Amino acid sequence: MAQIEWSQEFSIGNATIDREHELLIGRINQLYDQLSLPLDTEAIETLLAEIQTDISAHFVMEELLMQEAGFAEFEGHKQDHERLLDQIQDMIFHFREDPENGEELLKNRMSDWFSHHFKSFDARLHGQLG
Ligand SMILES: [Fe+2]
Ligand SMILES: [Fe+2]
């Protein structure tokens, strides 16, 4: 199962953002634990809603800090946040409509969904947000 492990090398050097990233990774891992159990649609929907809420709040915070710091890649970074929000919304709809197929989709995509942005866009924030 595709679990993500937090490591100190992921730190971007801002305590608030680092704590939120660690928390989000924990939530996604919790979802993977749930996905390895017999299908429980309610538990999965609850976890997805939590991830969606937390990541929306996280993006708002990150965008605010980028703006304050005058970060040059702000627009592109924000666009990628919007893409990720669309994707999780799609995964949630898909799961609601067809839990068995939706579950497979989550297993295959959830880890990359977060990791790609995190290891590219967020990694470039290192040392930029004070
Ligand atoms: Fe982030
Ligand atoms: Fe980001």
C-alpha cells in the first residue's frame, strides 16, 4: 500500500506549514489504513471530508504566506492547488457513485495526488517563507 512517510528532508523551514504537511501526510496514511480494511463507505467518506477540509485550509494559509513573501511562483503554485482541489472533489464524487471502483481509484491515486505537488511545488518554497 502506497504510504507516505514524513521525513525531516521535507521541511520547507516554516514551522506552521511543516506541521500542516506532517498532519496531512498522517491523514492520508490513515485513509490508506482504512482502505486496506473491508469496505466501510462511511469511514472513508469521513476521512475524505477531513482531508478535503484540512487541505483547503492549508492551501489558503500557504497562499497567504507566499503572497506576503512576494514569492515569484505564486500564480503557478496556486493553480496547482486548484487542480488538486478539483481532483479530490472528483475522487469523492466517484467514490460516492461507485464505492468499489472509487476505492480502487483512491488506492492508486491518493498518495501521488499529494506527493507530486508536495515534492515539486512545495519543495521550492524551502527557505522562501521566513
Ligand atoms: Fe503545502
Ligand atoms: Fe502548495
